[in-house]
Amino acid sequence: MPDEIDVQAMLERFRMRARAVRQRGIPPVEGAERKRFVDQARVDFQDFAIIGDAEGRLEDGILTLTVDLRPAPAEGSSGSQRPS
């Protein structure tokens, strides 16, 4: 099974899911149900986007996803750069 996994294709599917969550409309619900829907969409987007931004590799049957969660440096800052 591990040899059959296309890590880059999997990551692209997560990027597509994140875009889909961002683009979907809010159904005609009101009040507490609307808030639950919006809150769930925010969490779904965050989860899909984090995995979609990962660098992945499959070695010896172990899938490793690396995600840099550090904030990007401000433009024009002379501080240390995030490694790419």
C-alpha cells in the first residue's frame, strides 16, 4: 500500500479542499446554526490548508509531513528569513 501513495497528489487534493471550503456559500440558516456552520468552515479550511501547505515524503513506508507554522517575516524586514 505505501508504494501506491502519490504524496504530491494527496497534498494537491488538500489544497483543492481548502479552496472549496473558502469558495462555498453559506446555506440559508440563521442564528446559532449559522454560527456553527461558519465556525466549522473556518476549522475545515485551516486543517485542509495546513496539510496542503505541507512538504511530504514517503520513506520506508512512513509518510512524513513537514509544516512550517512560523509566521512569515514582514516584508522589508532585515531579520532572519524563514528557510524554504
